[in-house]
Amino acid sequence: MKLSDSDNFIIGELKNETDGEIIIGYPISIRLAPNVMGTTSVSTTKMMPFSKNNLVAIMKPKIVAMSKPNEKIIGYYTNFVEKYGKIYDELLEDDILGLKAQEGELPEDEENDNVEDNVVSFKLPTSNNSVH
């Protein structure tokens, strides 16, 4: 969707709709910007990093346009949320709030969980790509 007060696009899962608002699950903000190299930079970030249950209400008067994204974008979005959503949220929260876990220490709710040795790392809070 495109909002009236931003150049960004929003992608997320439509959870609910009322007369005045729509509820989006795990909304991601996508910004496209031309750069000096003649390509387009693409940056993405979570729309509201600290939303409870990753749900965000968007007022309908703020929406300029909406459409269903193509299958390729849906695949990238779904893959990100499923594989990295929880890790991204925890790292973002720790980074923004200045909380740094001791090396080797796990959050309380994960102490007894089975944890795989392979962990993916990535920079927060945005990612950048070039589109040719």
C-alpha cells in the first residue's frame, strides 16, 4: 500500500478491516530512491518496530493506493518474516534500547529451547539493495 504522508510503500499481511482502518500484520516499509550510479536503491525496515503482536492499524483516509503484491515479493516477504522476524525483532529492540546480552547468554524464554548452532546475522535496522 501507499500512504499519503510518505514516499514509502508498505507490505504486510491484511489481518482485519473496519470502516475506518485496516489492521496489518508485520508491516514492512519499502523505500525506492534513485542514486548517483543510475540505479535505484531499495531500503526496507519494519514499519513500527515495537508494535504489540506485530499488528499495526492504518487509518483508511491515509491510504492512497493498495494492491496485492506479485508472487515474487510475497515470497521474499514471507521468507523474511518466517526465518528472520523473531531474530530481527530481538536484535532491533536490543540495539535501539541499548541492551546487550552477555556473550553466550540466551533470553529467559529460550534458555531451555533447542537452539541450532547455525545463526544468521545481519545489520539492523535497514537493508539496502540496488535494482538495475
